[in-house]
Amino acid sequence: MDRALIALLDEVLLQVQDRFPRKALFWGDGAGGISSYVAGWMAGKGIDVILLDGANHFNPYMVSSFARNALIPPERLLKRIHIARAFTCYQMATLMGERLIYLLEREGAAAQLQKPWVIILGPITTFLDEDVPEREVRPLFERSIKKVEEMAMEGIPFFLFQPSVSHENDSPFTKGRLGRLIEPRKKYLTRRLFQFSDLIWRISLDDEGPRLILEKGQTFNK
């Protein structure tokens, strides 16, 4: 990962470590790889992490790279990161509801001093599957984020990472003709995700260099 981007991430993460918002969203270029780095950063701070991967983008080698740079044995950090993957929106909804509650209770009891932090990678990705009827997608997504909201209200910190949802991105559900067919769904899910989040950073990796642009909320040092 680019050193300049790492420096930006470290600055943001240090700001939120002690005064974490309930739901923070990072979206845009390279969100999957960045979520892997953030998971390693959290584990390096002694925080247990539950990572729900709906985009199949988690990269354990990124965590190992972070560990080596921090002079920490990689296996120590990887043991703190508990991964659950979803390949359909039905699986993702189950993870964000019943399964996550169980994992939080189990890991929270083991941690004792600090509640686990949760990373949700690709929170809307599986809901873009054109094989799922429209009449099922919206209620399923709304129930899922309601469950997350309830857990956030109880003090569980959530980091959400969503790759840019566009016809150019690498999701198999958002290309060509099929992408045009699900355009209304994409707009709805993206809008609801943005409304749901307390803080939003857009990740930009263009020719001007890596940037984290705060689009919603306020930084803590103001």
C-alpha cells in the first residue's frame, strides 16, 4: 500500500481511537485493501476485530505486512481478526443480524476489557445481485442495517468499507447491461448507506495522489 495513504489512514484512525463514531464509512478506490490494513491496525492496538466480508476482498497478507512493519508477530494480529464471509445477500443479512450478535457476545466475553470492533466490507455488494428480486432486496437491507444500528447504539464501533459502485468497478453485478438494469437499486442502496453512516470518508487514488476526503461529519480535532 502507498506510504502516503498509510500516513493518512494512521492520522484518521488515531483521531477516532478514543472517540469513535458509531458508524464510519470509507468508500471508493481500494476500499478492500484498506479495510485489511485497518483490521491489522486495530489488532495491533490490542483490539479484537470481527470482519464481515461481503466483497471477498479481505487480504491477510496486508495484515502480515502491517505486523512486520510494526515488529509484531503476524500470527498475533491474525488471531485477533475473526472473519465471516457472505456470498449472497441472504448470507450477508444473516451475518449482520443473528451471526454478528453471537460473535460479539462470544468475543466480548473473552476480551473482558474492551468490546470488539466490527468491520463490514462490501455492505451493499451482495445486495446488487440481479438474481434477487427487487421486492426482497430493500426489506432485507433495511432489516440488516437496523440490526447494526441497534448494536451501534449499545456501543459497538462499526467501520464500513464499500468499493465504488459503478459500471467500471470490478463487481460482477455492476457491469454492462446488467449494471444498467440494477441502476435504481444501486442508487437506493448507496443513498441508504450514506444516510446510515455517521462519518463518511471518500477514498481517492487518482493522479493527484492518495486522499481521504471527509464528506459527512466532523473531525475530532476541531
